[in-house]
Amino acid sequence: MCQLNLDVLFLLAEYLSPVDLLNLARTCKSLRQLLMAKSSAFVWKATRRQIDGLPDCPADLTEQEYANLMFCLGYG
């Protein structure tokens, strides 16, 4: 996965659930750095929008922090 073109990686990542994206980000250091960067927020937003009834991300959290809060600490 780490050798995929970034456009392809991001395209595939947008089809994951937030939990799966969190797990992918935890698989290796290079994916963590890439997926947890502020510039990757669009991928997290796309995965969040797949969940019906999930409120928008609060202004005081990043998309990544919100996914972690909602899916690793309680919501899903």
C-alpha cells in the first residue's frame, strides 16, 4: 500500500469506513504520517459522510480527531 500512487491511495481510502481508515493509519509510520496530516482531511470527511446521522465535525477538532473520538471511544 505504501508504494501506491497517492491519488490512487486517497481514492481507495475514501471508500473505507472511518474505523477502517483509522486502522489503516495505524498499520505503519508512513501511512500514519500521510493520513493524519491536515492535508488529508478531505479523505476523512468523505468517509464520515458515508455514515448516516453522524453530525458534522466540530470546529475545535480535526477530522482525524473526530473519527477517533466517535469510532474508537464510543459512537460506532
